Amino acid sequence: MDQQTELAKVKARIRALTARTVERGCSEAEALAAAAKVGELLEVYGLSMSEVELREEACLQRRVAVTGPQRLALRWLFPALLRFCECRGWTDGRADVVLYGLEPDVQMAEYLLKVVEGALRWEEARYRESPDWLRSRATPQTRLRSFRYGFADRLGKRLEAMTAEREAAAEARRAAAPPAAASASTALVLAKEKKVEEGFRTLGVRLKTVYSSATVRDRGAYGRGQAAGGRVGLDRPVGRGPSAGRLPRG
């Protein structure tokens, strides 16, 4: 038996053991024994549960409606959100965005889109009641467009920074880990990328990059938008689904 075949069998055994829970009819003692065996196998073979579970994760495609005038800001920061969530994605028409990737990543991307959409509406309402809004001589449309550009710019940069920090932390962990564990971690990242890429190819979707530029006509509104983008809470509440909302901080 070659090493890859043996490893595949070990992973299958771990998945079977993790299914042995009290909820599925096992006694508490049987469930604890199964959990202990899982821990032993993971340690012996230098695996992580992420690596074991990757094969079972399905890729999915999800369409999210982004309606209203705020869609301009959401589409502007969309590429940064995709990189942060490790998804593929594209816009379809004027109202929809489409997400594709492993289910937990797509759920996270959808959750963040909803959080950002709600935060932008809330922050715009605050801005409309502020002295800065009343002092500006620009038209309401100009003020709001500049505010949204500032919001999207700040939030997109935050997402890019968080992505870079995560990748740097992962690289540091690999550098500090034993060679076998570091190699397994790298292999997991590549396997995930390959799975998403292969799944995406089966869709037969051809993407076209579209470039656009933004003209900021009200610097004050733009600055207020940037401040608002810095207040959005991007952490996902534990145990809550992708549609859960969260008010921005501050």
C-alpha cells in the first residue's frame, strides 16, 4: 500500500470516528473513545481536522442581491472581500453578485456583504443628520456618492490588510513548525485552491475584468465615509448564520 492510499484510509477512518456522537446514537463513553482515537490519529499522522474535512467540503454557488444606491460601494470593495474570504465571484447585471467557493467561505462572504450593506445604510443615516451634511454646498447626490467611495475605500483596505496579516501569520506558523507539518500545511492550501479552481471550471463561466474609476467631488464627505468604513465590525459572531446582522462599532 503506498503512502497516499494509506493516508486516504486514515482520513476516512477519522471522518467515520467523528460521526460517532451521542446525537447519532452512541453512548457517551463510545463518543469519548472515538474522540480520543481521532486525536491519536491526527497526532500520529501529522494531520489537522481542516485537512481531513477538506475532501468532504462541497463547493457551491450563491447569488446575493445587492440593490439600492449603496450597491456602488459594495461592488467597489467586492474584490477585497473575495480575497479575504478566499472565494471566486463576479457581478451579474446591475443588482446581483455571485459567490463561488467552499461552503464555509461562501457563507462568510455572504455574511460580510450583509453586514457591510447594513452598516453603510446606518452610517449614511447618521451622516445625513450631521452638521457636516448641512454645511456642504455640494448636491445631496454628490455628497452621498463621495461618502460611499470613502466608505468602500477604507473598508476595502481593511480587508486587504486583514488578508495580508492572516497570510503572514500562516507563513510564520509554517516556518516555526517541523518540516513534515509545514509541508502538510502548504499542501492543504494548494489542495483547497485546486478544488475551488477545478469546481469553478465546471461552471463554464467566462469572467471579464472591468476597470472603472471614481471621481471624488466632496472631500469632506469622502473623509466621513472613510471614518465610517473604519467603524464596521468585521468579526463573525460565533454560532450565528451568514444572514446575521451586526451594528458597526462606534
